[in-house]
Amino acid sequence: MAVLDMGQFTPLPRAGFLVGGAVRDTLLGRAVRDLDWLVPDPEEAAAAAAAALGTRAFALDATRGHWRVAAGGVTRDYAPLGTDLEANLRARDFCANALAADLSGALVDPTGGRGDLRAKRLRMVDAANLWADPLRGLRGARLAAELGFDLEAETAAAIGEHSGAVARGEVPPPAAERVGVELSRLLLSERAGPGAALLHRLGLLRAYLPELERAAGVAQGGFHHLDVLAHSLEALNQLTQGFPEADLALRWATLLHDVGKPDTKRYGPSGRFHFYGHDTLGAEMTKDVLKRLRLPSATVERASALVRRHMLPIPKTAREARRFVHRRRALLPDLLKLMIADREAARGPLASEANRRSYRIALSKVLEILAEPPPKAPLLDGRAVMRLLELPPGPRVGEAVRFVREAEAVGDVSTPEEAAAALKRYAAARGWGAGAG
């Protein structure tokens, strides 16, 4: 009996089975962008598909007979069918992935995966399979977050056992790049907050993000009602619920924004503690973590910059708001989103709804100014500055131009004449004599 409409996967191979995630996601009504086929002749099937799609096939692993065709936003992979389809499916990670469909759309389901889909349950095929590929435990947490499924108890225990072995160095970890891909996919899911909390419960943070795991049990007090780790997880949850459009760099920054706190906790003479400098240290730690996971450099740099600036004071006046926007425009509005998520995740004895409301009002002023178009050209450029102050080329010219730009941004000057007068006063206060470099 046909279950899947195979016409949606054309061009179809002459023989074979669609397997794994494509079958699972089709049954769940999710978009499918990756098709995995088991076929008698992968090279021939890939060549035929490529010809039909007007593109070219290429070998992923010619020795093992793995081929790929990418076209129209869909990736089609072809691997050898072998002689025992059921054995192939039983060697997979989770029952929900141990599914196949023949060319008529009839299902092959030797482990009861379709029942797991109905129950929204993620269940391992066999514990040994999770150890066969060390990434599978992490993939389980990611799938649970993406699909909104519950991990079956024995499966969760098996993942925890494996992650503990990885953390203790008893088994080799997966390649860092593969770990980074899985963690990033989890963070990009709608349930990133609960998904990250699941990483902690399964011991996966200890194995793959030990810097963050160290924040567990680090008390904060004051505005905070949660320890550092729980607060970080709740901040991520607040971000994804309030700003579902948040990109990967912002999500990583939110998860790691307080990662520097365990190493900066200090006690003062009164016995009260503080975390001075945790933003600066956290920015460097964020950079180290994301580089280790082989994330793109642009993501690494932006996430680190957001962590470094997340403790900036919120401007209280329009003038301060304009200066804030001028200096931090490159990080906005993401920096504000991180600051909001951070504040919304803090419900300690010093926090109140009135404080949060005042905070949101102050941020709204920043957003209003951010919506204004920035000046198209400075009132005084570098050449004008050099003529006015009789400066040679050098760092003081750049400093002077930045001063003029900020003075214009906050509303202190609005004409070249006002800018020139303000700059002369600034130069005099700095002790710049005529012709000084």
C-alpha cells in the first residue's frame, strides 16, 4: 500500500529506496531538501538524475560508490543498496530515521519508526549504534529540539553514558566541525532554549561545551534568580521566543554571554561577590569556543563582539542614546536583542516589572534613533581637518574626524562652521599645537 507520493521526488532512479530523514520529514509534513537514495548502481542513478536536472553529478566517495547531485536547492545522494535493506536500516541511529520507501511509496519500517513519529518520540535502534558514530548522541539532542520530540528514557540514558565517556576522554570525540554543525543547527531551531537545556541534562555540554558547563551552580544573586548556566539557557529561550528571526551569531552570543563569569567571580571585603570583567573575558572565550568548532569567521567575530558589549549601560537621555547608536551601530539591533533577553531572564530580588518596563522604554528610544538614516557624509573630512588644524597625515586626523562625526550624531553640531569651532576647542583641550602630528 502506497504511503508516500513519490512523484514529489522526481527524477526517480530506475530502482531503489528513499531512506532516512527524507522519509521521516515527508511523513511529518516538513520540507525536504536532502534526499538519500539506496540504489543498485549509484553512479548510473546520479548521472541520470543530473542529466534530467541539467546539472552534473560528482563523487562523494568513488571507492565506496557514493555520489551526489545538487540542483534547485535539493541535494540528492546515492549510495549502494547492497543485499539487505533491513540490516541497513537497523544499523541507523534512531527508529524515526530507520525508514525507507520504495518507488511505489510503500514503507519499509522494521523498527516501528512510524509509530514513534505519531508519538513524537525519539528512540534509538540499538545502544551499540550510538557508539558506532560518536556524533549520534549530539544528533539526537538536535533532532529532539528540531522536531519537538521527547527522548525515550533508555535512549537518553545511552546518550548520557556515551557523552560521559567523551567528556572523560575514554572515547574519541567527533570532528570539531561536525560538532559545530550539530550545535548550530540546534541553536537555529525554534526550540533552541529547551534544546540547549537538554544538552546539559544529557551531559553533552560537559563533552562539547565544557566552558559553559562550568557555569552550572555558580550563584549570582541581585537581579538574578538562576545560576549562571540556567540564566544563560533562559536568556537563549527568551531570545528565540521574543526574536525568532535572530541569526546564528546572536544565538551563540546569547548562550555564551556570561561564559566568563565562573573565572571572574570575586568576593569583596563585605563578603558580596562580583563578576567584573566577565564581558571582556567572555568575548575571548566565545571566540575560542567558536573557532574550535570551526564556525565561519564572520560568525565568530560578531558573536564575540556582542558578548564584549552586552554589559554596556542603557542610555538614559536622548543625547546618550544618540551616542550609543553612533558608537555601536554595527552591532545594532542585535546588541539590544541580547540585552533584552539577558534582562528578561533575570527575575531575582532586585528585579521588578517596573525596572523591566523602564529598560524597554529606554531601548525603544535607541531603536527610534537607529531608524533614522545616518549622515551621508561628515561635516569635515580628513583633508578639511588637516587644513583647519594644520595637521600632517596621521592618527590624530582619524581621531579628529571621529570626534566630528560623534558631535554631529549627538546633535552638538549641524554645520561645517559649528563642527570647525567644536574641533578647535577639542584640539586645544588635547594640547594639539598647530602642525603637531
